[in-house]
Amino acid sequence: MKRSRALFARAQRVLVGGVNSPVRAFRAVGGTPVFAQRGSGARLIDADGKRYIDYCLSWGPLILGHAHRGVTRAAAAAAARGASFGAPTEGEVLLAEEIRRAYPSMERVRLTSSGTEAVMSALRVARAWTKRDCVIKFQGCYHGHADSLLVAAGSGALTLGRPDSAGVPEAWARTTIVLPYNDPAAVEAAFRKHGARIAALIVEPVVGNMGTVLPERGFLEALRRITKRHRALLVFDEVITGFRLGLGGAQERFAIEPDLTCLGKIVGGGFPIGAYGGRREVMELVAPLGPVYQAGTLSGNPVAVAAGLECLRTLRRTSPYARLESLTRRLARGLQQAADEAGVPARVQSTGSMFTLFFTSNAVRDYASAKTADTKRYARFFQAMLDAGVYLPPAQFEAAFLSAAHTPADIDRTIAAARRAFRHC
């Protein structure tokens, strides 16, 4: 990693912490960040030319793999026509139609430049629709870095939140209620206490931001039932699960229809994009039709739109989901067996093409149980796997992903590397 070390030293003189997003600094796992040079299929190639089997995949969006021929060709053709116009294009219409076809609950769509923007805007719409100010979120669920969502739980389960980041005003944090995931009783209690103020409940239907954590039976159904009863909006943050758990995401998989949905990641085929949408009458509160202001010069950027449209059309045409799920289950079983054979307390959780290896013997169902994982052991495992040419997320509490470019041989090689790594962690 000679070249990566040199680049990191240089980066720290001009970039904050040497990176443009905190987790890239590898502080949770030690060592030097891998500086990427290029990608091809399921492979990431670093600045020193070393090749890795990539399970990070740019944190999820590369469901077709790196540098997919159709996606890169579409993006290049769009860039040749013009990188940005600040004016409507046909591609925006086609992409929105493709999204609505997969997500019938999204009767009207607005494109943004990131998932953070999509979530921030959706919650603004929810507040305008209900004329209420509070939002419920769950511990361990990450919805971008908007101020009111960088909030930790208050001193009790039903109290309003407190800032979880410097620079977030107490007043903004007090508009957010933070509850434990997979606990419908806590949701009921929060609505009993604060129901007249709650505009929306936002949830990752399958959590990817404390590792892969699945909803327990009846949890999402309870959220839909409770929010309807109290006339609050249910918002699904499908920035990670959208088009990854199936063409219609988590809401198709679990047969739950939210009021608003937030998308990102895959929708741009690897390029920066986000989207939010929902019921027509709710979304028509957004300017220019209504009083909720939201704008962006690069929203619906033609290059990102072209890449995303090709990605979504390819997913619809090739339907890789059954194969992806089969490979993910095979990998999860292999990792679990390797850990058990080595006597290492570990729990592999997966769904669709998402998985996480938690270094804990506990079932992980919420933030509290996720935090029982041994992060130091994960760091040692991560470095051993990196040395073996396997690139995992550089943090215990992040989901890993498969792409359509991964092969059974990649899975077998990864499991073999894990067997060796478990002996040293």
C-alpha cells in the first residue's frame, strides 16, 4: 500500500482528515485507507494495482458491479451532450416513470442530488401536510446528515432527542423522538405522549446503517397501523434497500405501502442522485404547485439520470435478484460456519444482497444489541481480509453488498480467506 500511504499523507494536508466522508479514513479499523484507482465488475483496484473482491461497492449503489458497460456508455453519451443544463430533460421524465413503475406508492416524484436531500425534503413535506413539527426515528438508523436527524435518544425512551453532532441546535433536536428499532410498544407509547405533535415516522425498513438488521415479524405492519391511526405520515428511507431487495424494494418485499419514500444509491447507477415521492396530494405541496420550497441546480442531472435509467432498465430486464440472494445466503452460511469452526463469537445476518458479520454471539435486532459487537475484533478481521484481497466495509456497523458481477468462485475465495482470518482475530 505504498502509493495509498503516500496519497493519504498528501491528502491530510488539504482535505479534512484526508477524506471527504469520515468512514473512509479507516479510523474504526486502523491502518491506511485504500485509495481506489479503478473498478471492474466485482473488483476494486487500488492505487498500487492490488485487486480486491469488493463487498462495499461504493456503499451499495453498484448492484451491477463496477464500470458496467451499459451504464458507463449511457453516462458517457449523456456527458457528451452536456454535463448540466439547469433545465428539464426527457431523461428526468423517463427515470421518474421507471421509478413509479417499480414503486406504485410514489405517484409523484422529485429528483434530488443525494439521499440526504431526499430525506430532508420528504420530512419538510410531511410537516407541511400534517401541520406538526416532530418526527420519530430509530436508534441506529441513519437518514443523512440533516441537522434534525443527527440526534441521539434523550434521557428516557419517550423523551425528545438531544444533539448527536456539534453544531446541531438543541431546539432542532427537540423536534425528533428517538426510539429503539423493532419495538412497536415504544412507538405506541410515543404517540400516546406526543401524538398531537408527530408529523411523521421515518424508518429504514431493513437497516443498513448499524449493519444489516431485519424488521421482526409485525414491526413494519405496526408502524403502518399506528401512523394511520394518528394521521401521521409513514416515511420509508429506502436509500439502501431501494432496488436492492427487489425491483420494488422493501415495500414490495414486505407488502407495506408508505406515504412517502426516499431513494438514492442505485437510482443513479453509481452517480450522485436521490429521489423522494409519494401520494399525489401530499407531493403537490412541493413548489411550484405548493408552498413547500425545495430546489437544486443539479437535481435531475442528465449524466446521473442517464446512468440511473440504464441501471434500472437493466435490473428490470435481467432480474438478478434470485441469483443475488442465493449467492448472499451461500456467503453468509460460509462465513458463519467458518466463525463457528474457529470458535469465534459471530453472527452473520443477511437479506437480499445485503449482509453483515457481527462479532457478537447475540442476535442483532436493534442498536443496543448491535453495540455488543466487538469492534476491535472486527478491525483485526477487516485487515486480515484486506491483506487477502477482500474489501469489506471499513466499519463494523455498515452493511456489505453483493453485485450481479460476483461469482460463486468469488464467494468460495472469500470464505476461504475468512477461515484464515478468523484464526488471527
